[in-house]
Amino acid sequence: MEEQLQESNEPIDFTEIKGIVRRRRWQFLVPFFCGWALVWGASWLIPSTYRSGTLILVEQPSVPEKYVVSNIDSDIQQQLDSITQQILSRTRLLRIIDSLGLYAQDRKRKSPDDLVEKMRKDIEIELSHGDDKKLSAFNIYYASRDPKMAQRATSELANLFISENLEQRQKRSENTTNFLGDQLDQARAKLAEQEAKMRVFKDQHLGELPTQTQSNLQILTGLQNQVQANEDSLNRAKQQNTYLESLINQYRAMDRGSKPGEGGSGGLAEIDKELEQLKAQLADLTSHYTDKHPDVRKTKEQIARAESRRERMIADMNSRANNSSPEAAVTTPLDAKSAPLLELESQLKANRVEIANRQAEIKDEQNKINQYQGRLNMAPVMEQQFADITRDYDQSKTDYESLLKKKNESEMSTDLEKTQQGEHFRMLDPPNLPVRPYKPNRLQLCGLGLVVGFVLGAGFAIGQEKLSGKIYSGREIKKLVPFDVIAEIPPIESLQEQSSSRRSAWIAGAAAVVIVGFILLGSAVTYLYG
């Protein structure tokens, strides 16, 4: 073990390496060149595959989202995955294969499913994400043995991605708009139903609605005031009735033979008292009402009639005084009615009609008061029922307005998709026509051939050196015998051997130059045409 460690620690003797190269140059050069030539030649036997590609940019909407909100909520990454699955489906790929005539040579020995699988392997999609980890662009590649066919297939795939994206977005946007339209129709029908229920409820409970409570209260207060006024007027009319009946009784007593002075003075005093009462009543009425009020005008008419009656009574009394002879008293009929009596009877009749009318008005107004009091008593019940109907109506109206707003926004988004102003795919550059093959990489294989040739050459040279059975260095002697080398005898060559050795070295050098030249030429050809 110690000897092996010592051997491994010994420095490399470049003289020995130089000797091996000189002795085994042909065993190295021939395998080296053959290994390189084999790999380089094999690279040209592999069919060339050309790959064409194009960049598809994900364009953002041209209209800001704060003005028109998109009704397509899916992520662009999910949308691209869905489009990719559809385009790479068996039906779509077979249609592309038939339309472009792809894999013409493979159709005879492969089934359609094999062709589809082969095309899927030849298609490559490379995604590109922005700083926000959102998909911003993607590349589409297609590999084929024909560069023009690769370009045409890539263009067809890119157009399919763009058109399929537009079609899907438009269809999904239209479906969203149609769905919202259907929901809006249902909401409109429900709102119309609620409006009909509310209209029927209002018609059935007209005047009893909670919104009419305040007006009912005001009307009730007005009716109560009107009843009070009518009752006051009724009391005055009853007083007037009593007074007129007493006057008529006095006139009738006077006509039956009472002394003119007695009956006339009593009747005149009653009229004066009536005038004072009427004037006091007029003053009270004018303090509360205007001159156009019915009670004010009626009181003025009563005052005018009372004054007219007073004047006629005075004239009648004067006439009776002038004709107060026994003959005249005998000849005057006792049952004849004087003009003041007739007027009093007419006023009494009107007074009775007024009393009847006032009583009828009070009864009618009292009925109305009872009716409005009943409405006010039913207000809490009506308020609860009306609140239930109103709540359903308000909810239906809110749903309808919300759906109407969403439908209008969805329609704008659909118009945006149809005019291709929403998020869409745009081909940034058309597919390129490949000039150099994508596979195989012949320049790389050429370098690999150098490595293979070097390994083969070194292997052959070292193998021959080991298998020759000859010893060429003192280190190898030490491995065989445990003695140090005392002296070395250099090789003694004749002139012929020296000449032969020089000629062999020149030939080997020329062969090495030729080999290097072939390798450089092959590499140049590979770089230019590979």
C-alpha cells in the first residue's frame, strides 16, 4: 500500500508521455479521426428538423375597466389552458393535418391517432409572465422537416389561438348578457305582480292607507269643527224659532181684538229685542268670518227683514190708530192676516227648514266623523299589511334595478368584445421561416465527435502500450525488481533506422495535419449548412 501511495505521489514524467505519443501516434490518430468522422457523418444522416415560432401578446382592454367592467371573470391563464386543450384536440389537429398535408410520408404506415400524437409532440407552447405573475405573452412553436411547412403550421396554430380566444370571449360575454336578460325579465314580471298587488290593496282600502293617516286626522278635525259650527247655528235657529213663534202668537192675539197700543207696543219691543240680538250675533260672526260667509250673509238678511218688519208694524199701528172707530173695528175681519204676520209665518217656515237642514248636516257629518275615526282606529292594522306589501315591492324593485344595471354593463362589455377592444391576443411577429435546423445540432455533434475520437485514440494508444509487454522507463523496472537503476544505455540506431524514424515522423505529422484539416473543414461545413 505504501508503495502504491509513493507511486501515486510521484510527479508525472512528460518524457514518458512524449515517448508514448511518439511510439503510438498511429494508434491514436486513426481511432481519433475515425471516431470524429463517425459521429460527424452520423449527424448528417439524421433528418433535419426545422422549428418556426411566433410571439402572441396578451393585449389589455383599450377602454379602462373603471368605465366598462368586463363580464368575463376567468383568469387568462385558465382561458389559455382551455383554448390549448381545444386546439390540441384530435378533431382540430386532424383538420390541420389534412388541410396542410402534414406527415405525408407517415400516413401510409401510421394511424390517425399516431399522427395526432406526433403533432402534439411537435407543438410547443412557452408562456411568459410579467412582474405581477400574470400571463403577458406566449410563444407558439412547431417543428417539421420542411421549413415552409413549419412556418405554415405555426401561422395556422397562431390564427386558431387568436380566433378561438375571440370566439370564446364573445360567446361567454353574450351568454352572460343573455342570462342577465332572462333574470331581468323574471324580475320585471315579479315587480309587475307586486305592483298589481299594491294597486289592488290601495283600491280596496282607499282612504285607510298609512300615508293618508295625517290627512284623515285633518279631515276629522275639520268635520268636528264643522259639526260644532252647525250645532251653534242650530241653537241659534232654535232660538229664532221660539222667538218667531212668540211674535206670531202676539200678532194673532192682537188680531183677535187686543188693544192696539198693548199688542203693538209689545210686538215692537220684541222686534227691537230681536234686532239687538241679530246685531250682536252679526258682530260675533264678523269677528270670526268674512262678509262672504253664509252665516254672516244670512244674519244680515235677517236684520234687514226685522227692520222692514218693524217699519211695517209701525205703519200698521199708525193706520190702526187713525181708523180706531167702533164701526171700523166691527167692519174689520178678525181672521184677516196682516202683512207682518204673513212675513213672520214665512220666516218661521224658513227657520224650520233651516233647523231640519242643520240637523241633517250634523247627522251626515257625524256619520263621516265615525267613518274617519274607524279609519284611524284601523291604521295600525293597515300599516302592518301595507308594510308587508311594500317590503316585497321594494325588494322586487331593488332586484330589478340591480339586474337592469348589470345587464346594461354586460351589454357594454359584450359590445367591447365584439369590437375587439377588450382583452385579446395579438400576433406580435408573424411566424419566421427557419433557415437553420432546430434538430439535430450538428455543430454540437461535431464537438462531441472530437471528444469521442480523443477517447478512442487515447484508449487504443494506452491499450497497445500496456499490451506490448515492453519496458520503456526506469519506473516500470522498479515495479518489477526491488533494485535501483544504476545506469541507462541509450538506444543505438543505424542510419537506416534513423532515416526510417524521421520519415515515419513526417508521415505521421502530415497525417495529423490532414486530419486536423478535415476536422476544420467539416466543422466549417457544419457551421455554414448544418
